[in-house]
Amino acid sequence: MKRRNMHLDAAPIIFKYAQQLRANETKAEKFLWWFLSSKQMEGVKFRRQHPLKKYAVDFYNDDLRLGIEVDGKYHESEAQKIKDAKREAVLERYGITLLRFTNEQVLQNIQFVLDEIRRIIRFIREFQE
């Protein structure tokens, strides 16, 4: 059986971009990573700033096809909302579920964020069985 391409043929420049993002993570990304790293969340291995097609997803697990984005204030602009919707549509065509949280949700209500991630992981696993 052929192994699925876990990067969806991302170009080398996207890998370089993802590397830069990892080196300059936001406070909210760093905080959430503390809970997602080392398989702490339901035993799921997440990767940071994972290249997919022409994007870098903040956190990603290939087995579940689950991406998590932590959005700052610039995601509130109408232009950025349109770009985000297009990006989400592209990733959904590849069977990827994308969860979005704001910086404020992560920093001020981490329990809600963790509960929601946990709920989605369990939901996806239920349908994989």
C-alpha cells in the first residue's frame, strides 16, 4: 500500500517558511504547544508549523488529518477571513479537519481549548474504527 504524502507535496520554500515560524512562535502558540507536545493530548503526536500544500499549519497530526490554528488579531480583517476560508477549503479537500482558536481563547481559556481538541480527537477516532 502506498504511503500518503504527509506534506501534500509542499514546496521547499514552505518548509523554510515553517522553520521561520517555529523559530518565531507567538506566546499563544508556545502556550498551546506545552499541552500538545510529547503526545500529551490523548497520545496524539502533533507537529508544529507543519507544511501542507502551500501552507504551514500551526499544529498538525497526519494520522487523524487534524490541524489546529491559533489566530491573532490580523485574522479578524475581512481580507484575511477570505484567505483563511480559501485555505480551509483547500485543506478540507484533502480530508483535513482544521480547528481554529484565537490567541485570547488559548491564553485566557485554555481548558475550553483543550476540551474542544480532546472532543474532536475522540470524534475522529470513533469514525476511523
